[in-house]
Amino acid sequence: NNADAGRGGADGPTRIVNADGTLRQLRDDVVTSDYDSPKLSGKLTWDPAGDRILNLNGHYQRIYERFRENSQRATPGRPAELQTIRQRENRWNYEIGGDYTFPLAGGTFKGIGLRRQSHEPLSVKVISQLADGSPATGDRFAQVGDTAETVARGEFNWTMLGGDWQVAGEAAFNSLDNVASLATLAPDGTFVDVPFPDGSGGVSEDRYEGSLSFGRTLTPKLSFQLNLAAEHSTIVQSGPNGLERSFLRPKGKLALAWKPSADLDLAFSVQRRVLQLSFYDFLARAFLDDDNQNSGNNDLRPRQDWSFEGELNKSLGPWGKTQLQVIYRDVQDFVDIVPVGNGGESVGNIPKAWAAAVISTSTLTFDPVGLKGVRLDGTILFQTSRLTDPFTGERRQWSGFGARQVNLDLRHDIPRSQWAWGAGANHFYPLARFRSNQSDRNWEGPWFASLFIEHKDVLGMTVSARASNLLGARQYRDRVVYTGRRDTSAVDFAELRSRRIGPIFTFTMRGNF
């Protein structure tokens, strides 16, 4: 499978303007990217007579990612400049897992095991060359991360007191070993390493979880499920300023489901969640293209939240179905960029935050009006959030939060034929991201539109061709950079980008053998 493969490109102007709006620099950028992720996977099931079943599965994947940017820059009073960015990743990962279910003590027991590992090298080079022939300048950031996870889980299920019970235990062992380097370009064209000790190190976590679940039907139309759990984890960071910490956190979920009629069901749940961390966030990282850097932070804690969710599902009969979801999350230890040390910044925690969302998902069929085989799938999302900015103390939304999203897909399977065609449109509006000295909003749009045609039997395969970005969506960026921290400094400059993406053509073949 290589379904996630992609090619990308964009070009166009970027203007750097001073605080008073005068032009500081004009850039003409050309970017291209290539991504391939071929994966070989397989599954083996053994299902003999009786109540025993064994599943084994695994995959091996390679990931090849390239990003290139050439930026011609004109600055008043300076020679013309060419800046190039080259990013390269050649990763691999594998996963092996399985489960075995068998009868035990009047119930059933399922044993689950998983092992995954990945090798993740990354290299980023930024080089600037002036037209006057002076030596080029530049920087290089590189890291090689090796991650691993081993999980063992057991689940015992039985029936008692008119309901279904489960007791489960899980042990998970996660690790990251990372070696990072930072270098600057010397006049002779070689890269010379500079000190970057906080970028290298190791992070490991031993996590244990136990849970008890009970669910039953209260009435023919009302049921509930209760899950009580606790998680104990020990996080150890090696390298500079290494630290070992242990946490014991409660988890759980209460869910109610009500089906007042055959075509309507409602559900409500309240859940205590503990999310997982990216171990890379503990370590320092350089972002050379924007001249930013994260310091290391060995005090990073996983995000926790109370999640309240309501869901309504309504059948529309021959017209299709619709779903409405309402979500509210009360968050502790929200993960964002925060101040650390003496004027530094890093991925860290904000004590309190919240977010709310409304999601509408519908499938409409048009058979009742004689349009056989025509279907419209649509999803509309609106959400908002709040937290206290750790640098300014002001209330704002989450960094990069998606304020709204619309996805529409129309498909017509032509009756009594192997042909289908359709169209799609989507819109996504993300908010700005924040650092100590800047706000940065990146987005593409406002709308992407596409058309496709498909044949379902070409030598046993489904073949489709798609043309996308028919409305000319562009790649935008509005970045405002201050002379110091945003709460105490004046605006230094703004970066205003508008790049042409152009049309996108995709041809796919898929099948089973």
C-alpha cells in the first residue's frame, strides 16, 4: 500500500514589510515536495472449532520525504540573494502484533501483544548565497531518533448481574533515543558543528494500567456502560538535566445510550482522559527556516482532560442519515510553547484550557427523486477554545486550532454500469500559532474543489482519475515578528505570503489478490 503518497508544489511572492508597512524584502519562492510511504502488511487468522481464535498481524514500512525551497530575495541596498532549504527524511518502521482469545473460568480471556519500532533520521539545510560572490552562509540541523514500543494486555470478559463485565490490565514500555546536531556553514563550504547538548538524549516511559468495566441494558431503550481505570507511569529522561518522575492518574468513562424510536438514538458520555506525549518534545529542536529554536524541557507532563460528548443519530429513511455531535473538553496541563529558563521557550504545559466543538455529519441519497445512485456526504465542523497565553497573560484560542471545516463529496454510481463520477469541495480555517516573539498563521484555500471519474473493473481493479484544486486555492502565510517578547516589544516585521498551488492530478489503481 502506498495510498498516502503525494507530490506537492507551490510558487509565488512573499513580502517582508516593516512595522510602518514599507517593503523590507521581496521574495520569489518555489517549493516542491515528494512523499512516499510504501507499506507491506499481512494478517493471519486461526479459527478452529470452538471458542478459540488467534490473530497475527504485522507490517513493514519505508517513508521517503523530500522538501525543497528556492527563494530569490531582493532587499533594498543589498545584492540579490538566493536562499535554499533542503529537508530529507528516510524512515522505516515495523509493527508485529497479535491476540489470542480462549474460554476461561466461565468467561473468555484475550491476550494481546504488540511490538513496534521506527528509525527516524532528519536533515535540514538552509544556505544563503549573495550575488556579489561573497562566501555562502548557512546552517544545518540533523537528528536520528529511534523509537520503540512494547505492549502487553490481558482482558477477561464475563456475564454477571444482567450485564457484561471486563477486567483488564496493560503494561506499555516506550522509548526514544535521539542524537541531534547543529552546524554552521564555514567559508570553505563545510559544516562545522556548534554545541547543541539539549538536542540529544533519551526518554523512556514504563506505563501500567488497570481497568474494570460494566455495561448492561436498563430498559429496552436505555443502556449504560461504566469504566473505571487508573494509570501509573514513570518517565525517565537521560542526557543533560536528566530527570525521573512518576505519576498516578485516574481514568474512566460513563456512557449512556437511549433509543427512543427505531430511527433515532442518542448518546452521552463523560470521560477522564490522559493523553500521550511526543518524546521529541522533551528535547531541543532548531527551526532554521524561521530562525526559531525550542529549548529542552524535562518537566513536560502529559495532557489530561474531562471530555463531555453528546451524539444524536437520525435515520432519514430512503433519504439517508444524519449525525450531530457536541463536544466539550476541560483540559489540564495543555501542551503548547511556554517560557523556560532565562528567556528561552519550549514545548511545555499550560495549567488550564478548554475547547468546544459542534460536528454535523450527513449522508443524503437521492433515489426518492429518481436520481439513482447519487449520494452526498457532508461534514461541517465549528469549534472554539480558550487558554491564557503564557507570554502575555491574555486570553486566546489554542495555537493552530481549526476554527471551522467543511467537507462535501458528491458521488454518482451509474446504474447498470461499472462507471462512477463525482465532485468534492473542502474548506479548512486554522488559527494562528504563537511563540514568544511571533504569531504565525499558515493555511491553504479558501476552498479546494475536485472532479473524478472511476471504473470499477479494469482487469479486476478499480481505476480512478481525479483533478483537484479547480478553484485555484493558494498557500498563504501571515507571520508577525516582534523585536522581543510579544507582550513588551514593538513589531519588527510581517511576513505576507501568497503562493500559487495550481491544479493537481491523481491517478489510482486498487484491488485485491
